[in-house]
Amino acid sequence: KKCCRAFWSFLASRTTRSDEDGDIGWDAWGPWSDCSRTCGGGASYSLRRCLSGGSCDGKNIRYRTCSNTDCPVESGDFRAQQCSAHNDIKYQGVTYEWVPAPYDSSAPCALRCQAKGGGLTIELAPKVLDGTRCRADAFDMCISGICQEVGCDRQLASGAREDNCGVCSGDGSTCQLVRGQAIPHLTPEQCTYLTIILKRM
């Protein structure tokens, strides 16, 4: 009886851990790696080991976002940094000053760069570094060469979106529509000031 109780106790503990992991046959998840970036939004990964000889269902790696605070303005765009790293490397015997090429939906995570002031566009690397934005107007980021959806809360696959007032996961109740003469282009500082005034109305 003691042996049976010990067996069922062991089985229960294994089942509990498997339930937490979401797949049967896996060991516990390992610690999270260092973040791929120190600011601007990067990625960290965790690994686990299959205990059944490599026949486990599911993945052995998971990711999460990290270092989500904005980088200093002077640090520049992360993709642009990766392009410019090739400035001293000759391409077909010539050195170029490289800048990011326009967004390509067919290869959002390839390091496609173009020669500044010219029409030459090439792929300098098959994938950008983890944490690089897939495109400039979204939080989605490249991880291991694949564009991953990131919500406005900077979390992977959260589905969080900004409302019409620019509030993450908001309900649109924090601002009001003002009809009248069109306002010309404003600086970010002017927009912030205008938003404060409208909220007081």
C-alpha cells in the first residue's frame, strides 16, 4: 500500500507539472535568457527538454518580450544600426552607406538595405536581430527571423490595441471628437499640449 501511495504521489506530481507546461513528456521550463536588447523592446527565450526520447508534442522553446522602455532618441533606429554595420564591408568591390530599404511584406525580418543616394537594394542578412520591429508603424517584432505579433502593451500575442484616443486597450472615453477647421501638422510636443487642453474641455 505504501508503494502504491508513493507511485500515485509521483504520478500526480508529474501530471501537475505537465499540466502547467501544457504538454506531456516535457521537463520543466528552464530559466529565461538575457534580453536581446537593453532598450526599445527585445526578446528573451526559455528552453525545455523532452523526456520521452524526442517524441514530445509542442515546442522546446518559448519567448517573451523584455527591455520595453524606449531607447534614447540619439541611439537611432535598430534596423538602421544593423544596416550601417555593413558600411565598412565592400559589396562587389565597393563600399556603400547603407540605410533600411522600404518595408517588404514578403520578407519583413530580412535585413534588406539600400545604398544611400542610389537605387541599389540588397539583402545583407537573412534575418535581423531579435527585437527588431517588423515595420516602423507597429509593435510587431522579429524573433528568430519570424515576425511575431506584439500588442500595444508590448506583450507577445496579447491582442492589445490602441483606441481612437491613443490609449492602449482603452474604450475611447478619454477624448472627444472636435469638428471644425483642419489642424496643420503638429510636433509631438504640440500634440501633447493639445491633448491636455481637450481633456480639460
